Amino acid sequence: MSHDPQRTRPSLYTQIDVSQGGYAASASGRAADLEQHRLLRDILTAQDRQNELLEELVSLLSAAHKQRANELGQWKQANPHLARSCRAAAQALGKIHTEFLDGMTREITENFDSLSDGEFLLHEFVDRYGPRLAHLNGLLQVLSQLSSTPNPTNTQNLP
């Protein structure tokens, strides 16, 4: 029994007619093509406009960010002692923040069932920890921003 390998395998290549004569475009086909081209142009125009708006938004946001960073750098240069004090305070408050979070999470895990079942206990828990955590986070953020190391571009102006 002889076996011909070319007869059992289908051909990997086929022929496709890509000539213009192979497609008889009717008037409705041309109208559909024109409509498709118009829609694609409209999409492209809308994307171009969207890109322009995004570029404007990025430039506005980056300008405000650069101005804020510049003002903060100037403040740090004008108040180097206070910036160092803010750094020390931020580090100390960070430790307090960690201890506070540790106690809060411990209480959550120990009292999970009563917190999930009792609405009153959950409200008491949120009232006890929520405002303190929010204020602590706010203070830590302000101190961290005021104590962060200045940008290399701002250190050039130091005496």
C-alpha cells in the first residue's frame, strides 16, 4: 500500500481574485461605500478633536502641578527649619498612624460577627474610628508634602 502524502493534506494556499473586475459594484454598493467613507472621516475628525482636548487638559493639569511644586519648593527654601520639623513630625505621626491602624484592624477581626450583624455596633465603630482616621490621614498628608525632599531643579537655587 503506497500512500501519497500530497493527496491527503489540503492545500495551504488558495487563490483569491482581487481584481476590480471581480466585484461588480452597483449604485447601492457605491452609496454604501461613500457612506462608510464619510462615517470613517467623521470618526477620524472626532478622534482628532478628542486628542486636542486631551492635550489641552494635560497641559492645564501639568501647569497647575508645576506651579504648586514650584511654590512648595520656594516655601521649603524660605523655611528650611520648619520643613525639617515637618519631616520629623510626619515620621512620628506615621508611627502613630500605623499603631492606630493596627488597633483598628485588630478590633475589626475580633468583632467581625457583631459588626456585620449589628447596625448599631457598626455605626459606633465608624463613629469612633472614622473621624480620627480621616483627620490623621489629612495631617499626615500635609506634613508629608511639606517635608518631602525638594526637586533637583529647585535645589539649584539653594545658597
